[in-house]
Amino acid sequence: MTRGKQSIGRSRKRIEVRYGPDEPRFIGYSGNVSRAGIMVRAIRVFAPGTLLQLELKLPGGTVRVRGEVVWARQGTVAWLATGRVGMGISFIDPPEDILSRCQPPSDPGALPARS
């Protein structure tokens, strides 16, 4: 999720994200999601380069994906809402439809849910 990749479309839908290096046991919330990665607002952050197991809790079900921490900022709970605390995580082999699954069906350009 380097500056060059930020031109990729993003969804700003707030979703629960469970994450961790071995198992997804910590909880955070998305700041934004793209096909390339996710910004997770969380107090518990991991160092850049750490591989994480992620579970994105979506209305249609849970999406599991692996990711690598690209950047991390620590801070207090008071900073969570500002987006100044958390991690940028680059997805590793994400599902093709990950971005459309993060958008409500009424969003323009959203693909229909799989049956």
C-alpha cells in the first residue's frame, strides 16, 4: 500500500477486522479497503513485514485473507477515530471480489452477492 497503489478504488465501509500472526484474535475496524489491502484502526499493531491472518466480518459472511503489515502507528484509544492509529496491510492472494463484498448492494458499481 505504497503511495503509488493509493490510486486503486477504496471502500470506506466500517467493518470489524480480526487479526493476528498465528490466529485472528485481536479486533480492529477498517478505515478503508481496496483490492490491494486494508487500513485497520487498532491499538494493537504489529511491525512492518509481519504476516497476519485476517478475518473481515461482512454482512454476507466472513472473508479470510492473509496480509503483510506495510506500516504501523501506535497511539492511544483517543486517536482511533482519527485514523492516526493502526496499520496498513497489503493483502496476499485476496479473493477477486473482496472490494465489492465490502460495499452495500445499493452502492453504484457494486457487484451482486454470490449465491
